[in-house]
Amino acid sequence: MDDAETVAVDGARVTSILRTLVDCAAMMPRRYAMAPIDSALRQGKTTVEQMLEYVDAIPMLRDRERIRAVLAQGDGRVENGGESECRAVLDELWFPVHRVQVEFPCLSHPGRVHRVDFLWERDDGTLIEGEFDGVQKYVDPSMTAGRTIQQVVDDERDRQQCLSRRGVDMVRMFYRDLDNAQVLAYRLEQARVPRR
């Protein structure tokens, strides 16, 4: 690219973080563009405001408003790429997430909190949690904190029961669900997740 803003990383010329994020928003489906955007925000590499200012400063940028809309949806509170992708798919299905990474004090163990990936509030005031799960949290030592698979499963069951006692309903989603939009939308409707 002749006009790309570049930086050196380990001796190689690469596009800057801002240019890379703009290119992701411009060239990738939103579903896949959100993970690098959210990650850069989470790591403090940029802000939404900086990304939007950068977009405005690029001359002759095609689809500027669409790119701005994708970048504006970035959220550094989202914890991983799968959740970023899920959030984008939910939005495309007209189930935009109201809040992310919401913590609830545990009712069984003082001092412990239960954090939910996504949270919606229905018109009647009831809450529904969206939990995006992968198998990694059951087997990856960096996520299991030394617990066995059985202990992780037991802790997950306790967490769900605690949230249920608080009146928080749950819909669990897996990566494979993101590729089957009609089935996912049906499950969300059945769970009474608010639709835009």
C-alpha cells in the first residue's frame, strides 16, 4: 500500500493500529471486525474517539459512515474475541446487548461475584443473561485456576443457580450457534430476549 501509515514492529513495517482497525472495519464482515476492535480498546491501544477521528482524517475513504458505525460499536469491556463476535451477531439479529460484563454478588459465598457476559432487561424489568461459552474454559489451565473439569462444571452450576435465585434468566450460546442465525434467533425469542 503506497499511502498506508506504517510502524515498525520487530523490524517489519506494518500498518498502524488505527489503520489496521479501520481496514478491518472496511474489509471484514462486522462479525469478524469486532474482535480486533474490542481487543485494541481493552488493551488501551486506542479509544473509540481516536478511531473515529482517524476515520474522519482519511481522504477519499469509501463507505466512511459504515466504517464509523462499526468502530463506534467497539467495547473494551468485552473479554474475548468470541464474545465480540457473538455481540455483533446478536446485533445483526436485532437483539442488541444492553450491558456487558455485569457483576452480581454471590448469594452463597460472601465476597464472590458472578460476572455475566451479556445482560438484557425486559420491558417488565426482569433480567436475562446471555452466556457465550466455549469448551476452553473447562480445559485451559489459564482459565481453570487449577480446578478439575468436574470442579469447573460444579462451579458453573452453582453460579447459574445463584443467578436464578436473583431472578436472572439465562440463555447459553456457543460458537456453533453464531453460524445458525435462524435457530439462534428462535432460541432468543423463546427466552424473551428484547428485540430492537
